[in-house]
Amino acid sequence: MDAPVPDFTERPEDPFALHRAASAMLDDQGGVVGWSERAEILLGHPPQEVFGRRADAFLVPRDGRGAVADAVAAARRDAGWSGILPLLHRDGRRIELGLRVRAVTRGDAAREWFVAAAPAAEVVQWEIDRSVLDGLFRRSPIGLAVHAPDLSILRINRAIAGISRRPAAAHRGLRMEDFLIGPDVATIEERLRRVLRTGEPLIFTEQPCRLRLDPGHERVVSVSAFRMQDRSGAVLGVTQLVEDVTDRHRAQRRLAVLNRASARIGTTLDVDQTAGELAEVAVPDLADAVSVDLLEPVVHGQDPTRGTPVAVCRAAVRSVVAEALEVMYPVGEEFRFEPGTPQARCLAEREPVLEPDLTGSTGWHVQDPERSKAALRLGAHSLIVVPLAARGQVLGLVSLWRAERSEPFEEDDLVLAQDFAARAAVCIDNARRYTQEHHGALTLQESLLPRELPRQLAVEAAHRYLPADPAAGVGGDWFDVIPVSSARVALVVGDVVGHGLHAAATMGRLRTAVHTLAALDLAPDEVLSHLDDLVNRLAEEQESAAGGPQSPQIIGATCLYAVYDPVSRRCTLARAGHLPPAVVGPDGGMSLPDLPAGPPLGLGGLPFETAELELAEGSLLALYTDGLLEAHSRDLDEGLALLREALEQPRRPLEELCEAAVDALLPVHPRDDVALLLARTRALPSESVASWELPAEPAAAAQAREVTAATLTEWGLEELAFTAELVVSELVTNAYRYGGTPITLRLIRDRSLICEVSDPSSTAPHLRRAHSTDEGGRGLLLVAQLTERWGARHTRDGKTVWTELLLPVAAPG
């Protein structure tokens, strides 16, 4: 019968154990003198068939006789032999058996041979198991420790002996607390007791491990453990396998820090915030305290400069020790690193500096001895300084300290610090470049906007302009207060589509055009028509300039143009796709006048319409761009409600009203540009305006001179009478000759003396130089020489020619 095949995967046993092995006794000539029951089971021969027979006669196959002869010779020479030989089963089968042969001496001095046999597969497997067990304790690089149920050590392998620096045999009876620091012992013993209690194995569990021989060096080990039991299930102890994974753990930690650095550094294009994000990543993952210092020009978005010593600005600090923040330079402080300090060497040489032991570093104390002593008292013992370098330029440096962790910085830490400092430097340089470009764009934008509102008496005005959040880029919102003829004022607000330099440049061109058109005294709808033509031409120019697959920028804008006359208290408005103004009466009620919307500028070919409002003196006119109402993604009605609440206090100063509107409607960093223009209307008193209708006859000029002289005398402006009489005489004469009737003369006392002559003709006068032979043509030339300014504007009923004369310095009004 076949021998049973044992299950070596569960409990490998010695195949030559007495209860398992087949055995036989041979005399010195090879005859069988003893035969066990296991031998019968293994080879099929009962004892009565083999006693007295030579074993080689019935057990050795022909092709195996040579091997058997060699084994016999070796056994006689060495008094024993072991190995594997082919033998024959009783049924003729060839089987491989492992044999152990030993010489036995009987009492009569005769020599016999004891032979133990087992299937070759069992023998080979057992030898492998023995080799593995021997390898675990003698050659394995993974630590192996066998513990009794009370966790005292029964046996360890050479790997653990090498770590503890004691012979393996000397460990028997000791405990882990004899080798490890207390907190680490408590952790692993608690886990081993759980394995003993539950039988559940511990698999690849990582934990810190600090040896008493080297408490300053923290290791990380991976521990696996299983419970040992005998055949009856009684617990014999626990075996743990310990692998030093410090290098792997550090590599994983470095990778984790770099991943966090990639995710958390550079979330915005702000230099200071990027420096702060760098500090947050460094502490506590790598260091216990960190400072980030940037070269002073970098903080302001400028290119870094090199010099010795270089001024730096503290951009960020962070520490796990709160008291350390009082020792370190605060954020925002500017200073210089003294020559000889690690930081100065780092900046000068553009290389990192590692100071593993600060107590022996003399250069570190040079910068500020008192601060250095305080840092040492707080436990600072190790320093790394890494330059922040990007695109060939050093932007600053990072200083990292250790105080809470006892292990000093090592070369691996230096490599890690360099890696995330390099990533942070690119982000800081991107932020610096963006800041530089954004400042340039803002400077351009601010240069295109009015810095001060011009002097005029028609309205009291205040304004606010808030640029967009830097991430959105500069925008194209603008506003203007433009004095026009006859004491009137033009109020303008506009918004160019998009953001960036393109929008700002377009805004500048439109604003210049508005000034030119306002100087021509065109009506609001005509101004918008001309602006519409300009935007169309700009779009065509850009489309032609693109000349390739790159799509040109969209050019478009909205605009609201209003002209207020303080004499008539009438305001004429037109809008091109822009939000209507808000009007707050002297009583405090706010309304939105129903103005024709008009198409946005750039659509072309569509008409614009005007509307006229009569405003009581002291009315408030609010012009604004859509960014004021649509911040925070709220709808227009919500924005208007907030605006109403802010403006319905008409007696408050305009500056306060501007602040109230901005505070109520805008976040700290609006996503869109915002322009707000508030104008409180004034009315010229009736005694400052005089008007006459003159007949269309030759005597009209004389009558004009007469009423002008009388009025100026009444106003106390006799000094201007002679000049004013000449001017009105020439204007009235031209109107009589070329304009027709009726002729209207109006004098207005404002910051200057305004003389107006209106007639029904639409033909505007032109200034020309008369030749010596010409009989006429000198009137307007004379007017231009005598007045400060002059011009003509078209009205519904004809035209008005106006002039301005400066008032005497001492004159009232």
C-alpha cells in the first residue's frame, strides 16, 4: 500500500522521526536481520519474506547498483551515510527513498547497520524547511524575534542582534524595553498582546522605533507577528518579524511632501500668499520652524538684483513652537543678512547650506546674538537654508529649523527641501511676473482715467474706481466729467468688453474720442453714433491685423452719456446698452428714468435716442457700471435695492455716499472693474443769467452792445464791458447777415463770462484769415483774439455761437 502524503504546508515534520520513518537492520554482509512495520508499508515486503536475504538482491534495481555500491563504500569508510537511492517496491515499482545509515556494534563485537528510510519528497521538503528555518535565524536580513507568552525573548536572529549590538544568545530572557525607548515599547507590546489574545496576525504594521543606544535617530520599522501553538492548541508565544523601512518611509514622506507642495503652493498669483503656502507645507512635515525671505524687489514684483549684502523682506514664518514666532523676525520686516551667516552664504553662492549642529555653528550667531541664544533655549539644534531660484534668478531663501524633533537634518532632508523649494520658487516667480505685469497694466489703466475732476459749477461730483481682482486682469471701465460750453457739464461712464491690456487700451481710445466729441458740442445721441463708428473701425483693424488662425479679441463697449445744463436744470441723456442712471431727488426718493436702451457700441447701423430730464436743484445723479450691481453673482434687483438703500440719503456728503455704496455692494476684491460717478446738481441763480431776443435788423448790434454794457455794470464787471461789447456786436452782426430771425443773446456769469448768440441757421461759422483786399471776414478772427475760448453748437432750432471771457481776478462770483 502507498505511504500517506503529509501536508507540509501546515506542519512540516522530521520524516526520520521514529513514528514516521521505515527502519531495518542489516548485518555486515547486507543481510536483513530486522524489518519494521513502516518498512513493510513503504516497500510492500512482509518481514518473513526478507529475513536472511541480502537487501541488494530484492531492493536494488539494476540501474541503481552502482549508486548503492558507492553508498556502501562511503558508509564503511565513515561508519554512516545519508542520501537518496532508488529502490524497488514488492510490486516492482521504482521508488526514491531518502536513507540514513549508521553502524551499530553488537555485544559480541559484530557490526550491524541501522537503516532509516522515508520518501524522498518528504526528505527534500524537510531539508528545505530546515534550510529556511536556519536562514531565518542566521542569514535573513529581516529581524526575527520569538517571544514567550509574557513577551520575554526566547530567541532572536542575527539581524536583530546586529541592531542591538549584543550576541543573539545574550537576548534570552530580556524584554523589548531593554533595547527600545518607552513609548515605542508600549506600542508594539500592546499589539503583540492582541495577537496572543485573539490569534489574529499582525501584518506589515509600521511604527517608530528608537533604540536606547541611539535615541536621537528615529527609525521606522514594519512589524508582522503571529501566535505560536502546540498540537493541542496551547499558546507557546508569539513570533514577530521586524523590517527596517526607514529609507522607504522617508522616500514616501518626501513624495507626500512634494505632492502636498504641488497641490498647495501656487494656488494664487500673489507673492506673499505663495510664500505663506510654502511655509505651511514645510511645517511640520519637514521642519519645526521655517521662515521665507524674499529679495526686496521681488516682493514688489520687480526683477531681483544681486549685491552684498542684499536686502530681504520676511514674507512668511511658521512654527510648531509658539514662542519661536517671538524670536523670529516678523512678517513684513526688511533687513540684511550679515556676511558669514548661512543665509548670506546661500544667497552669495546660490547653494543650499546644511548646519546639522547649530551649537557648533559660529556663523549662525552673527546675525543677531540675542535672538540666536533665545532660539537655542527653545531647542533649535539644526538648520537648513535653501535658495529660492527660478529661471536663473535667486528670488530669496527658505530657512528651516528643528527643535522639537531630536534628530538633526540629514542629506536626505536637504534634498527634499531643495525639491519643494524649487517648485515654490517657480510659483513665486510666476506670481512676481504676474504682479509686475498687473502693476504695469494698472499703471496704464490709471493713467488713462481722470486723476482729478475738472473745476466746474454745474454739479458737485465724486467718484470711485475699483479695479478687478488681479486674477481677472485689468478692465475697461471708465468715467468722465467734461465741462462743455455755456456752463454745462457732460457726465460719462462706460465699460469695454473683456479684461486685460487690450480692454484698457480700448478704453483709453474711447475716452479720448469722447473728449474730442464733447468739445464739438455734439448731442448725446450723436456722440454715441460716432463712438459706435469708432468701435467698428477698431474691430476691423484688429481683424485685418490678426491675419491668421488666431481669433481677434472681441471689441465692444457700453456707454452712458449725459449733459446737464445748470441754467435750465435739464439733463439730456443717451445710452448704448448701458444701465440707466439712478436719480435721487432732493426729498430722498430714488428712481430709474425710463431711457431708450440703445444697442451696445460696435453693432453698427442702429440709431441712438436721447431723453431729457428736468432735475430739481440738489438732485443726485448716479452713473455706474454693471460690476457695481452684479457682484457676488446676485441678480440686478438685489443690487438696485442695495444701491437705493445706500443713496437715499441725499444730504450726506458725496464722498460718504460713494463709500456707503461701495461698502454695501462690493466685496474686498470684486471680480469685475467698477466705476461709480455721483453728481449733485446745481442751478445758476436767475440773477447770473440774462437773455434778450433781438430783431433781425441793422440796429440789433447796437442794441446788443447797449444791454451788454448795462448788464455787466449791474454785475460789477465793467472791466469786461468794452471787450464784451465788441464780441456780441460781431456775433449779432453775423447772425443778422447769415442766420435769420429770431436772434437770441444770452449772457451767463459763471467762472467766466459766457456770451451766446443763437439763430435758426444750421450753418456753423468758420474761422479764416482775411486777405488785405477782402472787405470782410475779420469778425471771427477778432472774436477769437479777444476771448479765452469760442465755438458753435447745433441745436434743434439752429445753432448757438458762444464765447468765454475770463473774469477779473478781484471780481466776485
